[in-house]
Amino acid sequence: MASTAINTADYRQQLDEKAERIQNIFDDFETPELEVFASPAEHYRMRAEFRVWHEGEDLYYVMFNQETREKYRVDQFPAASRVINDLMPLLIEALKPSHTLRHKLFQVDFLSTLSGEILVSLLYHRQLDEAWETEAKALKQRLNDEGFNLNIIGRARKMKIIIDRDFVVEKLNVFGQSLTYKQVENSFTQPNGEVAQKMLEWAVDCTLDSEGDLLELYCGNGNFSLALAKNFDRVLATELAKPSVDSAQYNIAVNDIDNVQIIRMSAEDFTDAMEGKREFRRLKDQNVDLQSYNCNTIFVDPPRSGMDEGTCRMVQGYERIMYISCNPDTLKENLEILSQTHRITRFALFDQFPYTHHMEAGVFLERK
């Protein structure tokens, strides 16, 4: 049985090497002792994607070597969650005898949760019909009878068929508080559930003594907004992607949190609104009075490209800055500006992606 092996004995060494590397990157800055948050050594990824290979009557998952582009068969994937690994062989065996379900199937995506839910997306190079939908419903029932909490999506060009729902509901534990999150297929979610919980706890711990309100840019589905709400009078959060905003609104309601407001807006537009450069109808439509907020703390979790200079300058206006970064290089660039006015008082490494060069960092800055 083919497996993409992980040498778990090497985990601590690779984490130590990452810690040394990230400290070297930020050598030019005065940083406190690095806080290192480890991942489980295996079964840490809540998402996985596999191409599907057709070989006569056989059908199996494959991945490709990123350097050589050679394909290799994958029957188990130890990096992925246990529920993904449990489902992988049962799903492929159920697909094999069905011409309707396997015909021109080229990819399978899995999205799972720590709470045990799983969503499977089947991607096709053909249009799907009622026969496909009928068999997909039967497949879902069969696998749920095996003990899974499963939903299915069929995708083809300009086509999406949802068998019941296109999201999972995750439950994350933050210092004993259970928070519920709607996570929609093809929307950004934290890939490593256990480390995501540690990130939320770190953020909550950093802001325990906060006063006033929190402003958050790039809030996604409200992942941090909800956990941090208890440390502030109010939270005002912005996000541009509509599916993420919709999920955030769902998450606010399901967690019964009444002091978080999400607005759909880019960080750049929000910067213009805060500086009074432009008026935005959406702020009026949502009855958002920016002047009523007393935000002493700002939280940013930007894309890999980091923040543009204008946003950095706006962020400097706050007493305290929390910055989560998926790219230490752009974080370093942004800190060249932020460190002019603020000092780093907390510094963290979150190992979201074990056995890879990727590093997730967190810094907490306070005005000098």
C-alpha cells in the first residue's frame, strides 16, 4: 500500500531548525525570547487534495513531485487528519465500480475538522447530470452508514452540485471556551487545526489587559475576531472575500457574540475611510460610525504579500499592533516601518506546515 511517509523522529529537529532560521531573519530587530508552538508530528492537516489516476479498472490517488513532476501513488497520507486517512480507501473503493461517479473524475479534495466532519469535492472534466446526483447521494449515505459525518460536492466547468451542504462546522477550544466556525469549501481556513487553537490562545493571552476596542484587518471567517471579542469592548473587522464575510456573520450568530461587527472592505479602502479620504456607501448602509470606535489595538493577518506602505502607516497610529504573518520576509519588510514607532514585546513561531520551509509568525508590538 503506497504511503507518503513522514519521519516523525525528525520532527523536533526540523522545528528547532525553523526556530533558528526565523530568529536569524529578525536579527536586525530587538525581539524578546521566541515562543515556539509545535504541531502534532502527523495527522495535522485538515485539508488535502489528490489527483485521480485511471488505469484500466483500477482507480487511485496520485500526487506529483514538485521538482521532477513525476507522479506517485498515494493510498494513505499521514500528514492529513485521521478522518481523511480513514475515508480515503473507502471512498476510492466505492467510486471504482460506478461508471457514473468515476467517469472523467480527475481530482478529489478533502476538507475535515477536529470535530469530525468531512467534506469531499469530486472534480470532473465533464458536465454532471441527474444520474450523477442520484449516485452521489447514495454514496454519501453509504459512507455515513460507515460512521462518517460527510457531505459531497460535485464540480465541473461552470457547475457545482452540493449534496446537502458545501461547508463543515469546526469547533476549536480556546482556554476552555468552545468556538464554532463555519468553514466553506474553497475559502481560506487555517490548515492545521491543533496549531490554529494555539494561535488563538496566544492572541488572547497577548491582549488580556486590553482596554477599548479592537480593529482587525483581513479577518477571514472571523477566526481571531470571535476569540478576541471577550478581551475588548467591541471588535470592528474587515474582510474583502464575500464567502468569508458570510461565514463570519454565521459564526458571530452561532457563537452568540454581540460585540463584533464585520464589514466587507479591503484594507486599502478601509485605510482611506479611516483617514477621511473617501466616503463609502457600505459603511452608511451598515450603520458603521468609525468615529464611535475607540480602537487602541489593531490586529492584522495579511496575505503573503504583506501590507502596502499606506496600510503600514495607518497601522502605526495604534498603541498596540498584533501581526500574524504567513511570510516572514514580508513581515520583516513591514517591521522596518512599524519598528520606527513600536517595539516588539511578543514573538512567536507557529508550525502550521511541518516538514516544509513555510513558517507562520506572530509579533505583538507596543508603542515606544
